[in-house]
Amino acid sequence: MPDMFQDAHSDDFKNNLPQRKQRGKLGQTLFLISTVVGIIALLALLYNITNEMFGLVAVQYQTDPATLSDRPLSELSQPELVTILEENISRGLFRRYDREAPIAERSREDLLALIDERVVGSQIVAAYPAIDSIIDRAAIEAEVAEKYPEARVEWKSWLNPDFVASPMSSTPLFAGVRTALLGSLWMISITILVAVPIGVGAAIYLEEYASHESMINKVIQANINNLAGVPSIIYGMLGLAIFVRALEPITSGAAFGIAGNNGRTLLSAALTMALLILPIIIISAQEAIRAVPRSLRLASYGIGATKWQTIRSHVLPVAFPSILTGIILAISRAIGETAPLILVGASTYIVTDPNGPFSNFTALPIQIYNWTSQPQAEFRNLAAAAIIVLLTVLLSMNAIAVYLRNRFQRQL
């Protein structure tokens, strides 16, 4: 009798083997096609960004720098630059700059930048992508000479140290991402500090302490799984209702004696992002903890360790590399989100750098969105450069997390 079942099973296996091989080849082919399509799309994106990030520009002065002094501006002293600035801009604008940072205490580089922006008024009257600039440079120079006789043609890289170190500006030539970059770094740092301990702690409780047969815990687990797929704008509405409005005394800093802000601060944005990535961290941490062999726990109990000692000294070290993988995915999602930040009050134009969790703020995705919506073509070049900065920040943070994960894996 057993031989009959074994023979029948063997015949079924042989009959189904060609179909299984065929399905395997089909799946492999679909995987290869999707991979190739993804690579092509990524290369097209990188080509478009790179093409917009470099190229020829036609720059024109509103005021000739030679008319401002008998010497080149770069040779003037700091007091002489202050005098030129005071004589050539309105008193209200001068007072505004002085409130932001005392004019008399600014460096020569800052003063030269202000004079270049507000007095000399260098403007880009035309910009050309990199490929056209390389192939048709002579035609571009002839076109500029005809349309803008007073303009000069020069090669420009929109991504440069000044772009990273400069704040926002309404003039494309002087605009930078410093304020947005600092806002993103502040926000993601606070988000990690809030979300990671809570997420990992919740995963430990659900896997190690909670009863899997309890109806309450089943409801909690189902809700966590559902929340991982909720659109980010819903979290933005939740953050607006709770952190910006209901908890305004705390998120604005008023409860700590900090006046002048409302609830639309970095802290509100970071807490909203923490809610956004919590389900991802909890689910990935649960899977990592669940994958730790039960024999490891039993061995720990066998030598007299308590439950918490077992979790702290044996379960978490083994699960930590996989937990870091989930944290990497969560951070990657949070750093590129835009919709929740718009709802909780991220500024589209701000020149003051954030200096704490109760500061007004903007972020790189908001800045990119704002620039792409501007009518001037030059802002699209700035957006391409800002995308590279955002990708660099994201890949740098991921690289650090991957390094830590691999290091912990080697120690196991």
C-alpha cells in the first residue's frame, strides 16, 4: 500500500515537473524584463537631471560693478562694502538684512554676495541644457549676442559649494539649499530619535510579551498592518489636527518659554513623520525578532536568564541587522515625503536656518516642489541640483546604516 502511494506521488511529480519548469522560466523572464525596465527608467531620470544641472547661461548686469567704485569690488574693505550696500538699497531692506544678521559684523564674502544680488543685480536671461551647450555652443553664443547684446555667456554648474551653502533666494543665480538641507537633517534626526525606540519597543512587546491569542492584540496587529499602507497625506492631516493644533503649546515651544512660534514647527513635522514610519519599523522589527531561533531563547532560559535578559542579550543582537534594514526603508520613505510637510506647515520660502526643534522650517522635497512650480526655466535647473543633494543625503544615511548592519552581522 505505501508503495502504491509512493508510485502515485512520483508519477504526479514527474507529470508536473515540466509545468513547474515552464512557470519558473516565465517568472525569471518577467523578473529580468522588470529589472531592465527599471534600470532604463533610472538611467533616463539621471540623464534628465544631469542635463539640467550643467550648461551654458547668459548673464546680464542690471548695474555695472565698475560704476559703484573706482576699484574692483573684490578689493574693497568691509566698511566700504557696507557703505555701498547702504547707499544702493532701500532703508527697509537694509534694516531687514541687519535684523537677520548685523551688517557690520558680516564677512566680506557675505557682503559681496548681497551686493551682487541686490545692487549689481546679475540675472540669468537664458539657460541651456548640457547636451545642447556642448553640441551647439557656437549657435547658442550667436543667439545670445543677437537677443542680449549686453549679456555674457559662461558655463555654469548649478550644483556647487555655493549652492549648498547659500539660503533661498528669489533670484535663481543666488538661490541655494542650505536652509532646506538643515531642515531635512533636523527633521529626520528627530524622527529617528522618536520612531526607532517606540517602533522597536512595540515590536518586542508584540512578539515576546503579548498573547498571540488575545483579541485585543490581534486587533492591534491588524491595524498596524493596515497603517503601513495608508497614504502619507492622511498622516499629514493627523499631524495637523494633533501636533499643530491640539498640542500647539508644546510643539510651538510656548510651554517651555519660547515665544513667537505657532505649532507649525520642526517638532510637529518630525512627530508626523514618526507616525508615518512607525508601522514599517514595527512590522520589520517583528519579522526580525520572529526569525530568531527559539532554541536560542531556550538555551538562555536554561542557564537561568530572565526573559528581559534573554531579549536584551540574545534576541536583539541577532535580530538587530534585520531591524536596521527596516529602519533604512523607513528613513528612505520619510526623507522624500512632501504631502505631510505641506499640511503641517513647511515654508516654501524661508531664509532663516533652523536652530532647534521649535523653529520654522522647510525641507528639500518642499524646496524641489516649489522650484519646479516656478515659471522661470532656471528654477528647474536648481531643482535638478537639489535632487542630487537629496539623493546624496539619502544614500549617505543608507550607507551608514548598511555599514552598521554589516558590522553587527560580522560580530554574530
